Amino acid sequence: MGELDDSEQRLTTKAVYDYKLVRLAIENDDQKAYAELLHRYRESVFFTMLKMCNNKDDAEDLTIEAFGRAFKKLDQYSPDFAFSTWLFKIASNNAIDFLRKKKQKQSVSLDNKSEHSEGTDHSANIKASTLDPEETFIKKQKMERLRVLVDNLKPKYKEMIELFYFQELSHEEISQKLNLPIGTIKAQLFRARDLLYNAFKHGGDGRP
């Protein structure tokens, strides 16, 4: 990671402040710095993702992934350009890859349908809105496994997940309850979700 010398003259005041946050995050593992970076750009990244994919759930997932990728590669950021530029490039590239894969899956799905479409009753292929017994069992198993993973998180992350997802408190309510800045709440929720996602994906116990 380069020193901020001549580059600083090419950056805006906002970008210079971002770079100082980046250095605090890397050199001191400053959680408040991570939280502030997340707070400063989460909304704008989300709306950029929403514009690209036109799906709120996908946009939320892509936003989380963007910050996850950026924070993991934070030491690769160079002050030759603004942190926001670097972050949005990561987010956009990730979204493009996601949309490409999604389009390929949809194409394969349509091809499969067309191959078996002759003489078939399409109404029979319409999925029922209610879960069948097997799906209900699978969903129950997933929820039980998720609960185990949550229980194995570090206490501060477990508490965030409990309050936000199980008790359905807002960021503001959690902030008041724990007496912590909203930026810190969002950052810890982001990390907790990232840990849960990786643990669920790889079958781990959720411990970082």
C-alpha cells in the first residue's frame, strides 16, 4: 500500500479522508474505520447495484459481497485514485459477473423447457405456492442448522444476528439498546452475515 504523498494532491478532501480511514482499518484493525467506510458508501453502492440488476434482494446481496471483497483486499488499494472509485469498480465487476451467470442459468433453464415442451401440460409444471412435506423438512433442517451456526458465533456477532433477524429490531433500535453507533452496528452485522454465509456454504461451525 503506497504512501500518501503526491497522490494526495490529486484527491478530493473526501477521498483523502477515506484514505485515512483505510489506513486506520489496515494498520490498526480499527473497527470504527471499517464501520465508517461501510456507512459512507453502503447506500450509494446499494442503489448502483439495484440499478444494474433491478432486484432488491440481489442488490442487497451484491452490496454485501462488494464490501466483503473490498475489505479483504483493502491492502491492495492505492491512493492513486479515490477509494470510492476503487470500491465501485469492485462492486460493478462483481455485479457484471453475477448477471452473466444468472443469464446463463436462465438460458439453460429455457432450453431445457423447450426440449420437453411438446405434448406436455404446462399447468402441471407450475410450482405450488405452498411447500410440500419434503420442502418443509428441508427448510426446517436449514433453520435448525442456521440456529447452530448463530450460537457458535462470537458473542457480539451472535447478539447482532439475534436482535436484527430474530427480534427484527431496526439499526436505530439496536444502536439505542447497545449504546453503539449505527455505523458500528451495520459493520458488525455485515461481518456476522459474512461469517454465517461462509460457514453455511462450507459446512463449518461459524467460528471466525
